[in-house]
Amino acid sequence: MSALALLRRWVVDYFNRHDDDAARAFVAPDYSLRIGDVVLAGRDRSWLPAVAEQMRAFPGLGMTVHRTLAGADWAAAWFSEHGASKGRVACWSGVAIYFSDGERLTGCVAQEDYLTRRRQLVSGVADPVEAPAAAPWDVEPKPRDLAAEEAVRAWLQGDWPPALAAARCDDEHITGKPLRFDVRACEIDVLLSSGTDVVFHALQHGTYRGGFDGVEAEAAAHLHVNGLVRVEGGRVVSGRIIRDRAALRGALLKGAAR
């Protein structure tokens, strides 16, 4: 079974039905999720209980898939999760890369925008759910494009945020408050292409320059970044970027309190 077909089962049979037994049928026992600095290792011991806790907090939690990519043994998605917790509704986006052994999902590296979820739960005003992909499960794998991959590698080393409105970062298109983070170095952990579409996970090291309310001091920090982008003419022209801003903000506040 293709990785994309397994991802479809993940979304439709497991996540949107809140059905742990369904997940056990196609997720490997040693499945591991990496999200920021957190690693949830083991399907039954760690990963399923962590998701179940989120589903208890959001009893009607659902997922909408906006875009997918597929390769021989991997699949990726830009998605939104949305639901209500204690009467407050929120919608937050993520980018995830799933890996398969041909029969089961074996791992995932993801980012979800938990900071925008927090903003909505505090304000009581939910962001709209963006349009779903018309046919997310009919995407065909395309040959790897080395030139597109190299363009994304170079792009990730540049100043942040990138000067490209079409590659939307987190919720900046809603709030108008960009996170300013100067990149000194970038470790690229995963970078995969399907034609000129590229998905990645990277760890950027640099300096926080501003963007969080109540966190004004500049400080050295690191920032996990996932993205799904398109390359044309040797440059990134569009895409969706999700960064682990919640962890960055927490680390900065912790450092300021010392």
C-alpha cells in the first residue's frame, strides 16, 4: 500500500473518527512522532495516548487536508485541525511528513501551530478553516527534482521571514504580526521533492528579534520549521510554512525569568 493511501487511512479512519483500533491496523508498533523538540516514541506507549489527550480536550476534533505530496515511501500533507474546547473554537494548521515501510506508517515529523490555537482560545474568536484539497488522495508521485531541492536548501539559509508573501508563515496573514528571526545556521533534517514541489523539516539557529507580545529582548534561540513549497525558475514561489513558535516563545520567557 502506498504511503499516501496509508495517510488517507490515518486521516479518515483514525483521526476524524477518533478510533485507536483503526490506527493499530496500519500504524507500526514502533511508530515515532517528532514534533519540535518532542519525540513520541511507540504507538501504544506514547503516541496514541498523547493524541487521545488532545482529543479529550477537543471532543469533536477534526482534520481538513489542504494539500498533499507523495513519494515512493513517504507522503506529506498541509492540513488544519479544528474543534471546540470548553466552548471555545479554534482552527490551527500543520505540515507533516509521514514515512512507510509499504504496509504500515513507521514515523512522522510534523509541526502544528499551537500558538495560533492559544490565541483563538483566549480571544474566543476562531479563524476560518481554509478550503480543502479537491482530490488529496489522487496525487501521483513525481520524479525527484534536485534543482528544486537545492533552491529550497538555499532559501532556508536566508533571512527570516523570507521576502515572499505567497509562502505564508504560521498565522501572519491573519494577525499581521511577523515573527522576526535572523537565521545564523540551518540544519535540514528532511527534504523531499515530488517534481518541483518540496517538503521539509529544518532546525534554524539564530537570533529572535521580536514579534511576540511581552517578549521584547533579543536572544539566541532555535526554531523548528516544516514547510511544503513550490519551486519555479530556481526559486520558491509559494507554499505553507509552520514553525514551532510556541516552543520558541516558552524558551524565551523561561530565559527571561532567570
